[in-house]
Amino acid sequence: MMLVGTHDTMAFYGWPISQCQSLSTPLTVQLQSGIRVIDIRLAVIHKRLIAYHGIYPQREPFQSILSTLFDFLTAPATCREAIVMSIKQEDFASTPSTLFSQLVHDEIMNGPGGKDMWFLDNKVPTLGEARGKVVMLSRFGGDGAGWENGLEGMGIHPTAWPDSSKNGFTWQCKNTIVRDPGFPTLSISFFSAASVPLAFPPTIARGFGWPKLGFGVEGVNGRLGTWLIDMLSSGSAGHQGSMRASQAGNISSKVRIRGWALLDFFKDPEDNAIVPLLIECNYRGRRSGEEGWP
């Protein structure tokens, strides 16, 4: 499946360096808008976990995040949804990984929904297995001490995650190769970037100036939207002519765009235009007998 996500889901403060999401799109709005992969970065403050991005506090306690998810997954209209939560430690320089891991465990088990709200097996589940639950992707260290089944009970647990690897990376999670072709594949793509001094997350995602008029640079989100429209085109010629339309229609009937796509400022541009395009990918390139389709 293609699941749409947000990079640094709770990073609402610290503009322009640390902010990655708009204050107008809190977690509840993200979930209502179709976001199903959330990227939670945490640090330990006064023996409790709160959202952080780098060195900048994002003010939201982990328990508040869990409450929002519990409300969403127990509401009649959304109780059959599934959410993936990536959890990453931001204060690894000051907090031992074993303590961080223990706090995550304790806050989950004692939080809203408790263990029953979670899918914690170290495998990529089917949608049927994950309905009504949060699937954990544990991007934090430790040896699994304190968790039932150890590292096998901490959700999808990457064995490799090098930062800023230009060529990407892979690991095998049971019967799934993450990112690499040849096996059933889970591709995880972050449409985000930052570089000092000028390329901050808002600029990368949104661009600047008036690129359609030739003054400025189009953001990653806009470029992604254009690419998706081309891939999903059903043959509308537009101003590019019938040859391009024919090629696009041929591509859209064959290509399968799947995985997790995590965005900064996900509602830009055009007020949430990209999320529906990514969701539409689930209905293109379907083949009988594959991906659970009859």
C-alpha cells in the first residue's frame, strides 16, 4: 500500500530551522486529512517523554500523542484504520538508550489503550492484522530489555538506518526487503531536507518566490505533485499534446507506486492536493492475485 505520512510530525515550533509542520495542522487534523504514518521524535524531560526536533522542544507530551491516537482509533468512523508510528530518540547524547527504551515501553503500556492499541511484532503486517492498531517502527536503540519478546516485540525494528545516505539503504524484515527490489518491498521515502544556511525545511517543501513566472524555485511538494499527476494521468492531453498523454496513460496502467511517503508541510501547495494523489496510487497498477487483491 501507499501510506501518506508526515516527517517530524510534531515539529510545529522553531521556525525556520526546526519547524516541519504548520501550526494549523495538529495531529488530529493530520489524521483527518489522510495521514497514516507519523514520525515521532522524543526526548526525556523530567523523567517523561515529550516531542522534540533536534535540540528544540515541541511541547507535546508523548501521552497527549497517545491520547489523540486512541481517540481516533476508537471513534466509530475510524476504528478500522491503521497507523504507523516511527519513534526516534532525539536526546541520545544525554539520555542512555536503555532508559529511553524503558520509558517508551512504560508510557505505551500505561497509556490510553495500553498494549492492545499496538502491533508490536517485528514484521510488516497485513492491513487485516493492523486494523485498529498502531504499528511501531522502532528507530531507537537498546537490546530489547523490558519488552515482551525483546527486539522481536518492539515492532518493525531496523537493523540499519544511516543518516543522509545518498544512495539509500536496505534491511530485511522477515519476508520483506525494505526498499530493495526482488522481494515484497516496503519503500520509505522522506520528501524533506535541510541545509544551513539557507535551505530550511519550509523553503525546501514550499519553495519561494513565483516560480511559475520564472522568479523563484518550486518546492519539493509542488514537484512531487506534478510528478504524481503525470504518473496517474489517464490520457488527458492538456497543453503537452497527445503523444505525452498516450505515454502517461500507458505508464499509469503499469506503474505501481507503493510504500510510505513522509512530507513536510503536507498541505502545501493547493490546500492538501498531494495527499489524495498519493492515496490514489493504491488504486493504480493493481494486479489480480497480488497485494491482497482477488
